[in-house]
Amino acid sequence: MLQDRSVGDVPLTEADFDAISKRVREASGIVLGSSKRDLVYGRLRRRLRVLGITSFAKYLSMLDAPEGAAERVEMVNAITTNLTGFFRERHHFEYLERDLLPHLPRQGRRLRIWSAGCSSGEEPYTIAMTLHRSMPDLHAWDARILATDIDTEMVSKGAAGVYPADRIAPVPAELQRAHVHQLDGSTVRMGDDLKALIAFRQLNLLDSWPMRGPFDAIFCRNVVIYFDKPTQRALFDRFADMLVPGGHLFIGHSESLFRTCDRFRHLGRTIYQKLR
Ligand SMILES: C[S@@+](CC[C@H](N)C(=O)[O-])C[C@H]1O[C@@H](n2cnc3c(N)ncnc32)[C@H](O)[C@@H]1O
């Protein structure tokens, strides 16, 4: 039997935890197993402190009130795990550079890539740097990267494109020189040439999508790991609808389409290609 979590004077009862998990799942698709109790407690206790609320029961009433919409956004922001990095899972960008971009149909010179669940922007900026490096005639292309996340704070960070200087360590030196500007000793800013390629937007992947596509590639990495199978199945099916025939889907290292979606073939190393 789990103990009520009571640090300070605010206990999180099992009923509170279940009610919060239900609301998080409805709002984002994120499934919070009982192993996430400490995480939920720590992150939402901070919200209670900010709001001056003295119990989780009162917090739940606030979430459910008509004027609770803004706090529902804050709750999702607090719960999401935003771990990311430049050139994370580097082999995906090597594949993009060596195998995908050189074989794009040149007719129309249109390129669309979606970073779905982009967190604070390192992933779409990495895609943008890869495009610059491997497409000498990029200026002649109608190329765009859509970067979306449910977390409004992350979307703002991505759009700002300002990072602590130590975060760019994985970026190859020649790309740093070309596209990253030092603001001061401890902060860097992504170049306007990268920013011009990327549109940052808040988007819940469970909602309807305003864009028409089609995309040549979708990066949705380390996002569906937090969803249950039916949610993953529906999402991968919608990704397939959004891709051009033969379009690519990149997922996270611990994710898989096995027994979840049969509209792709596995090319290896969590890279999938939509069947024609
Ligand atoms: C661990 S980060 C992954 C970031 C990046 N794709 C990477 O692999 O480095 C997961 C991101 O998915 C976002 N996310 C979670 N649920 C989402 C949803 N329903 N719709 C859109 N984004 C979601 C989170 O806010 C978080 O920023």
C-alpha cells in the first residue's frame, strides 16, 4: 500500500494522484504510472506554492473550473519531460544528410520536415544545420521546418533560440562557426539563417492538426514513449497520412512501430519509411 506523500504540509493522496493522472492523460496523452508519484508531487507542489493553494483537492477544483484553462496549460508544462540536445541520436542526422536529402525529387524543390515534440528547439535547429551543410543550393529550395510541442514554455524557448553555451558542445565546430553566435561568455544564439527555416508552434499531437502537409520527413523522437499503445497507434497512422509516399519517420531509440503500425518499413536504427 502506497503511503500518502506528505512533504511539508500538503499531502498527495492516492485519490489526488489518480485524479491528476486522469487530467494529464486527457490533456496530453501522457500516461503517469504510480512510479511517477514523486515526479508529479515535486512538479505540482511548486505550482501550488506559486498559486498559494494549500491542498491538491483545491488545485483539482481549480483545474476543473471554467477559468482553469490557463492552469491546465501550466499543469501540462510542469509534467512534460523536455530532455533534449543538439545532434541527439546523431545517426538520424547522418542518415538525413547522406541518404535522404541527396535523393529528394528536385522537381518543385519543395522540402517539408516536421519536428513533432521539439521541446526547446535543439532538434529542429539540428535539422536546419544539417540542411545548410548538405544542400549547397538550399537558397533555391522552398524548404521549411515545422517545430511543434504541447509545452508553451518550450515553444517560446525554441523560438528565442538562446541557449547556455555548454549545450552546443555536440555541434561540429564548422557548424558552430557558421550558425551559432556568442552573446556573452555563457550564452549563444542560433543564427537568423537557421531561424528563417523554422516555424515554432504550440500543438498538442492529440488534437486536430491545422497543417495540410505533406511532409518529406517527420521527427517524433522520445515523445510517444509517454503514451499508451492505442494513442501511439492512432498517432503513427496520422503521421503516415501526413507523409509523402516513401516519406521518412524518425522515432526515439527506445520506441518502435512493431505491432503498432504496419504502414512503414523499418530501415533500421529507428528510421522508418512510409510504404507507397
Ligand atoms: C523528451 S522530449 C523530446 C524532445 C526531442 N524530440 C528529442 O528527442 O530530443 C518530449 C517532448 O514531447 C512533448 N510532448 C509530450 N506530449 C505531447 C503532446 N501530446 N503533444 C505534443 N508534444 C508533446 C513534451 O512537451 C516534450 O517537450
